[in-house]
Amino acid sequence: MSVNMQVNLGGLVMANPVTDASGTFAAGREYADFADVSRMGAITTKGVSLNGWEGNAAPRIAETPSGMLNSIGLQNPGVAHLCEVDLPWIKSIGVPAIVNVSGHSLEEYVAVVEALEADGQADAYEINISCPNVDAGGLTFGTHVPSVEAVVGACRAATKRPMIVKLTPNVTDITEIARAAEASGADALSMINTLLGMAIDVRTRKPVLSRVVGGLSGPAVKPVALRMVWQCHNAVSIPILGMGGIMTGEDAIEFMLAGATAIAVGTANFVNPTAVTDVLDGMIAYCEQNGVEDVNELVGGLQC
């Protein structure tokens, strides 16, 4: 049985619904020795800023019994390096490139988009207004409706390419933020970024992470992510890129039933370098076993 796996994420046509979660896959090249990344529906790059960022001090990764804490702080070499080194490689393998855009200020977000527009290699943008691990920008923009409207509207004015806005789960009502992003020009939403958490070393009586708090990801956050995808699917009309603890094809199918049009694999990449293709194969197998001829039939198919 041949299954149609093509999806349209806010104007970005993907051969299948699978991409990676920004920050867990570098720019794809690093995983190419392990998995056939040319099979992915898109590659989402690590967050890029106008100039390079050093990120936070170590230690900035910690394992917990149910997931991973990180406090990387958006370390990256800057947009010029991405355009010169990473995007040409992604383009060479024929996979759409979603560039995750970060900034310390509204002006920096716009400057990064303008630099990428001038370069012309990005196929879509993921505007990251949700990072919990930087002191300026990031989460600050994603938790406040006027700030969401300002940054999304300014980026919208700078590009006509598909623009995905990445939301934080660290808010009281994520649908309020989703509606603000949609009204300000977002073509799609991606959710969820990490949940704020912390870990403590009882021997030293100090926090494990140098920045004390970090972002929790992995299987522990999946129920929260599913709930928020379902809530936003019922609150907005634009498509959703769902993520949060996806480890298998069936996990991904859950997100599509909750309302996601496409899905991203994140923390699983750290424990299984073939996770993206394993998830894709699992989704195809589910469709074949359950008589699903078009994967789009699953979007929002939850019965409750």
C-alpha cells in the first residue's frame, strides 16, 4: 500500500511530516553518517542569531529520571556562518531548510530574517520566541501578548516565506499566545518548547546546571505537549508543528491526531541517532496497518 505522506505546513510543502526539533540536530550534517537525512520532510536548524553567541556556562546538560534538562543558551556561530556553511549543505541533499531565528531584541530578530532573505537559501523560518535559557529575548517575547504581536508582526513585514512561530509552554493559557501569533501573521505554530525545571546535587547542595534552571524535554513532557497541541488546534486555523517527547512513530501519530500537521523529533536524537528515520518508518507502518491512504487524514482526528 502506497501512503501519501506529503503535508503542507503553512505554505512549506514537505515530502513527509517529519523534521527535527531545533537545537537537537545541529544542521543535519552531524547525523548524516547515521541516518538518511535526505528522507526527512525538512531539516530545522539550530537557532541562529545575528552574530555568534557563546551560550551559557557549563554544566548546561543534566539527565533526570524522566527527561533531559538543558541550558545551552542558544550557542551559535551567527547567521553568516549558517548561510555560508550549513544551508548550502542542506540544499545539496534536496531537503527544505527551516531556519530557527533567535534574537536578544526585536531589531535582532528582524535583522536575522533580513540577512536570510538576502541570502535566499532558507525555505521557511521558525521564529523562536520561547527559549527559556537566555536572559534577554526568547521567553520574554513568548509570554506576553503585546511582545508576541510586535516580534511576529515585524518579522512578517520582513518576509513572505512561510513563517512558523515557536511557542513556549511556560504560560498560563497557550491559546492566548497562539491567537496573537496567528493574528500577527504567523503561517504556522510550533510547540512545545521545553518546560522550565531544575535538578539538585544533594551532595554539594547546589543546582546541577550552572544557570540553576533549564528546559525539560523528553518523554516526560509528551502529555503536556499533546494537551497544548490539541488546545491550539481548536483555537486557531493555521497548522501546527507538534513536538515534545516524540520517541516513536506512534508518538508522532498521537500528535497528528491531536491536531499537528507535521512533527519534530528532539531529545530522541540524543539517545538514538536514527530517531528521525525510525519515527518516519513507524508512521508509514501505522498508516499501512490501519488503512490510512493519506497521512493528512489523521490531522485532528482525535475522537473525544
